[in-house]
Amino acid sequence: MNRTRFQKALFAFAAGALLAAGQALATATVGEPAPNFSLKALDGKTYSLADFKGKTVVLEWINPNCPFSARQANDGVMTGVVKKHPEVVWLAINSTNPSHQDHLSNEEHLAWNKKHGVAYPVLLDGSGSVGHLYEAKSTPHMFIIDKQGKVAYNGAIDDDPRGSKAVAARVNYVDGGLVAELAGKSPDPATTRSYGCSIKY
């Protein structure tokens, strides 16, 4: 059994053990509490979702070697929304398995971040445990967690999977969701289908 299959089997076993013990495995369901996690970032610090209680948090699944992540970075989509919403905590998560060819060293990832103006933390989830917890499917896959710690949005960054529209012509679901949150409303839509490269667990 290769490493990837072993990790998936281990996660499935752990999930089964929790269910057998009568404990439901938390997942990222809109309207429900967001599963807590702790991960070390490229900057060497450990970040826990619980640290940001009372704040709106955006989670972005990222992989610099994915053409979809690269396109969004080249277009300045994520960094643009970050600048527009300084009140929001933005965390990127890279769940690429270290054994996969798409995996970057920390130095390579930091260089890519600098080139594209990514100043927010990039958390490393090489085991894929947090990605599986959130059922993240693609890079990018986006989540908004509201000030009450509940998942408010789950899905794509925008309505342009083919990259055929100018940035200004795209409907940015995350930006719209954050504007709604700031106004005390719920994101609409609250769920969309994420698009991008499949996460290399």
C-alpha cells in the first residue's frame, strides 16, 4: 500500500472509530460550527482556528503548482479581497501530500508567496487531515467562517472556472459573502460548486 492510500485508510479508520464510539465527526457544513484545527504555517508559527474566536475567517485551499491557484494569484484575486477586507482573518491551507510531485519546499513556497504578494499565513496540512475534515476538494476551495464560529460559505471563489472573464466582470462569491457578513446578513449564495485542481492528498 503506498503512502497516500495508507493515509486515506488511516483517516477512514479514525473516522470509523469516532463513529463507533458514538461521536459524530465534525465537518464543514454551512450553518454548523466550523471544525477546529491547529496547523503550523510556513512562518513557523502554529495557528488554531480557536485563536480567532469572534472574528470572520476565510479559509483558502491553495497549491502554487495548480494552474487555477496560479491564475488567481496572477490576477491578484485573493490578495485583492484581502486588501478590501482588512477586518477579516485570511488563512491559506496547502494539503498537498509531501510525496506528490506538486509539493513545494517551504523555501519554494515562500518565494512564490513573495512573487504574488501573498502576505497572509499559509498553513501546511501535509497529512491532509484538515482538508478531509473540511471535505476540501479543489485548489482553490473557499470557506467563510462567521464571528459565531459557524460556516457561512462553502464553495468557489467566483463564477469563472474557465478564466474567460475579466476580474471585474466575475461574481466573486467570497467578496460578496464578506460584504453580507459585514452588513449582518448571510452570504447568498451560501454554497457553490468549487472548481480547480483536485487536492493531491
